[in-house]
Amino acid sequence: MSSSAISNRYCFLLKGFCEALDLGKVKRLHCRIVKTVVFPETILLNNLVHSYGRTDNLVYARRVFDHLPRPNMFSWNTILSAYSKSGDVASMWDVFESMPTRDGVSWNCVISWYAGRGMVFESVNMYNEMLRDGVENLNRITLSTMLLLASSRSCIDLGMQVHGHVVKFGFSGYMFVGSPLVDMYSKGGFIDAARWVFDEIPERNVVLENTMITGLLRSGFVRDSVMLFREMKERDSISWTAMITGYVQNGLEIEAIDFFREMISGGFAADNFTFGSILTACGAVIALNEGRQVHSFVIKTDHANNIFVGSALVDMYCKCNRIPYAERVFDRMPSKNVISWTAMIVGYGQNGRSEDAVEAFSDMLRYGTDPDEFTLGSVISSCANLASLEEGTQFHCRAIISGFIAYLTVSNALVTLYGKCGCLDDSHRFFCEMSIKDEVSWTAMVSGYAQFGRATDTIDTFEDMIALGLKPDAVTLIGVLSACSRAGLVERGRKYFKSMVSEHGITPIADHYTCMIDLFSRSGKLHEAKAFIENMPFSPDAFGWATLLSSCRLHGNTEIGKWAADSLMELDPHNPASYVLLANIFAAEGKWDNVAHLRKGMRDKAIRKEPGFSWIKHQNKLHIFSADDQLSPFLDKIFAELDRLYPLIVQEGYVPDIGSVLHDVEESEKMKMLSRHSERLAIAFGLLSVPCGLPIRVFKNLRVCGDCHNATKYISKVTQRDILVRDAVRFHLFRDGACSCGDFW
């Protein structure tokens, strides 16, 4: 066999070992070459250098290169490429500087090294050096590399200059250059330029067309992207995935699901990105059945263990309110990353399981996964929902230490946290310290003030937001309208409600209408509230009717109260609010037969009133109390404290509101029942446990009743303690005999 044939045989073997990344076989073949070939050809030695470079043995690659008797351009480029891919920049530069001559491949190695690391200045310098060395070095790979760099770093000016070179040196018709040009312009928002480049390329392939489709969808041109997609002579899975992803990004989830069906029926294979996008679509429109079908397809196509798909499945099930399914998928994932954990934590928070969210965050840290800004923002939001100030402040410290405090996701969550925990001054202080604020930041502040009933601050903050040119959303207006409602600002509330559509383009939803019902009702304008309801485009929800009914009880209007109660019973026959609130109205009028009739109706229909609970956190332990509690180990001390306080608050002017007791019993028994309400037990526990100088923070699942509200004012006066009560609707800060709500709640 001739030496040339032997070299070809060995080169063929090296190629196979190289593709398998089998360093051991490369070494053994090298030994055989040394033993059997006296004067190996340069091409064989070049292949050895390349094989050692591919298998990450740069020491051997350099030794073979250094013993080359006559290294050619391919030899130099091979060792240069090996150093470039390994990241050994010092050795790469040593080889590059030592080269007797350079060609386009040599320059591309160095330019690609800098571009791959996003080093724009260095890449541009090397590009210019290459042009000075000779325009013949320029090729489509160089231009594509520079365009991809400009696209990834949003350097549109650089991309346009490179585009000038594309035109000047005759590369305009190359699809390899056209795709990154289209991508660069579309990412920069210059979709017309991207279209012009696309139209100028005479021959197109599926890669170029996929890039154009992605650019059109990114810019919101859905119809144009569909037209181009339908005109494509050849489509691949990437084409379909681009369309599905684009539909989701443009809020067209139903269309995305339809496209996925068409894709599968056409025999195209879905990949991780396809499944991720379609699961996001299913979650967004709560399409549980479709999501479960996609899940089955994921298992069938062996993508279930992919971390990206698994995270998307967790997110989908959480959005569809199927937490047990999400937990099952999450627990079966062979590996988890920060995205997986965040999906589970966010899911818990969105489904009212904030305690589980905090616990999952602790598990994530225990398993060695560091949170990102989204994880931290989500767990802080869960602390806000729990009104857990202690844990929330710990996460605040973590945000400072980790540097995530600068991210809006975290900062906005902290503003909300302190607002929901009743630390409104801290919330405002942190808000003022934020260097960047968005609509969410301002809305968090508006909502915080609104919950405290600080109508003036709510309105001033809202007006400042508008003056800065920021666009409020539906949540912002709920805060503003509820503040007007709690302060009795009827005309202001009416004005803001009208401005929703005319000035801000917001279509009112049920919550906005409920705020207006509350606004009229609280102010005693019950007939106006009734007229407002009759002119609504849809009937109020259960909360809206309950709001009117509650005000009817407060103002003693039996006629409208009966109308509201009947409407609520018709809408939600098993809602206890209609029975309880109407019973309150009858009880206040002494109509005990009517009260008994309502109670019998509740028993016959197995309707139970939601029990009232109040809780207070002390020394990292949650103490929960119910009305007339018999379980707490501190009851003797609590009752003794309440008995001690009673004559003191009576002396200050407290008079029990026995009319609010819905039982036809003796007056003394009614007074005893009032004194055993859950918030009073919690407040007494706080007075016994929380050191003087610190506020007592009590939380409640229902609204504060009128008598407890009145009693707490006097308790704050005689004890000289700040008492913060967060009920189901708002905050009440009791201080020196007054409440922050101004007795209007």
C-alpha cells in the first residue's frame, strides 16, 4: 500500500475517533503512525493536530504541530482554532502573531473568539485589522459573525455599517448573510429594513424564512407572518414552533393551540421549545384538557425528563389551578433549576398557598439552588399575602446582599410587602428610594394608601403617576375607587370611574362596579346605588350584592336590603352572606321571628356562616383565635386582661353595641358574646406578649365588626399602644382612641 493510501486510511480513522471524542483511540492510532510511517504527510499530521484539539488535549496537539516539518496554512489555522475553541486566549494570540501569513479562516478564529464573549470593541478592532490586511480575507462567515454580534448586543449602528460592507463587497445575495441581517434589523425594531433585506435575496431557504417569520411576529405583524408561512415551499419543525411561539407572545393563545394541532396532524416533530410554548398557551387560557393532552404527548415523545418542558408543565398546571398535578410533575423531575423552583413557588402564590411558597423557597435553598430576581420577588409577594413582616424583612436583607434589590420585580414586591403589613411609612420610604419606578411600583403605592383609607395620599399619588405620563391599569383604578369609597368622596369616585374609558382606555370589570356600589352605599346613597346596579351592563357578582346588603344593614334600609338579599340568594343560593346580613337588618329592628326564619333556612340548606378567625404572630409562631375560643392555652390570662380593660374603656366612653348580636338572649349574655370576639382575644394576647413600644399587629379573615372597632379605639387609648388590625378589606391603625379609617369603613 502506498504512503498516500496509508495516510488516507489513517485520516479516515482519525475522523471517526474525532467525531466520537475518543481520546484513547486517537492516542493509540498516533502510536501506530509513529511506528509505521517514517515520513508522515502534512495532511496526516494536520489531522492529528485537529483530533487532539477536538478531544481537548491541547498539549499533544501543540507537540504534533511543533514537530511539523513544513506547516501549511491549514496547519496554522488548525492549532489556532483549537486554542480559540478552548478559550486559551494567550496561546491563541501567540499562534496568531507567529503566523507567516493569514487568511480569512485565521481572522475568523480570533474575531469569533471575541464576538462569542460579547466583546464588541475588541471584535470591531480585529475586524478593521482584517480589512486593512486585505479585503480578500473577508468572507460570509466574518460578516455573519459581526452581524450576530450586533444583533445580540443591540448595536444597530454597527450592524448597519457591516451591512454597508455586505452591499459594497457583493455579499447581498447570500442567504447565510441575509438571515443574521434580517434578525438584526427585526430585533432592533427596524422591521421594514428587515423586510427589504429579505425581499432583496433572490433565493431563500427555510432558515431565512423562519428568521423573517420570527421577526414579523416579534414586531406584532401576525397576519404578515401567517401569509409568509402559508407561502413557504418547505417547512420544518422550527417554522411551526416559530409561529406557535409568536402567537403566544402576541396574546393569541387559542390560535397557538390550533396551530399546534395542525402541526402534529401534519407529522412534524415537536421539540422542547414547541412544548414550552404550547404549554404556556394552555396555561394562559386555562385550557386544562388541552394541557393534559400535550402532557400525554410529552410523555409519548420522551420529553418528560427535559427540565425546560417539566418547568412549563408545572407552570401550566398551576395556572389551571391544579396544584396537586403540578406538585406531581415537579417531584418527578430528575433535575431542577431555578426556573423549575420559581414556577412552583409562583404557582403556590397564585393559588393562595403562600405558606407553601415560602416553604418551597426554603427547600430550594436547602437543595443548593440560588434564587434569581423572579424567585425572590415571588416569595416576597407571598410574604405580603401572609402579612408576614418578619420573613419578608429577612428576604429584604437577602435582596440587598445578593444585589437583586435593584430589580423592579423585587423592589415592587417590597413596596407591596410593607404596605400589606401595615408599615406604610416604610413602604413609602422604600418607594421614594427606588431609582427606577414603573406602573407596578406606583400601583403598589396607590393600593397601599387605599387599604389604609388614606384617600388624599391615594389620589395625590395617582395624580403624580398620571403627570409622569405613566398609564394606570385596572388594579390602579380599583385602588383609587376604593379609596374614594372608604373616604366618602362620591363625586371624586364618579369622576375617576368615568375617566377609566374616556381617558385611560380601561374597560371596567366587576371589581370596579363593586367599588362604585360600595361608594354610593357607604355614603348612604342606597337608591343611587340601586339605580347604578340597574344600569350596569351585567349583574353584580356575589361580592357586589353583599356590599350593598352590608350597607343596607348599616343604614337600616330593609326594602333595598331585601332586594339585594334576594338577588344574592338567586345568584349564589349557598352564600351565607345574604342570610347573615339580612338577619342583621331584622335583628336591628327587633324582628326575631324573621331572624329565626332565616336561620332555619340556613339549616335546611346546610349553609354555614364562615367562622371568624384572628391571628397574631409572636416569636415566629402563629397564634390563631376564634370567637369564644376554648382551645388556646393562654385563655385564662387573656380573659383576665379583657376583664381588666373593660371598666377602663367604659370609663372612657365605650358603650357596647348589643344590637349587632344576632341572638335573642339577655343583655348581659350579649355583652359577654361581644367581649369574646376573636380580634379582642388576639389583641389581649398581644398586650400580654408584645413588648411596650412595639405595635400590636392582628389579622382577621372577616371584616371588623362595629363594636370591636369601637372597643379597640378605646383600648388603644387606655393602654397607649398602637394596634394595627388588617381585616378582609383594609387596615385599621388604632392610636390614642382614633382609627386611621376615620370610622368610615
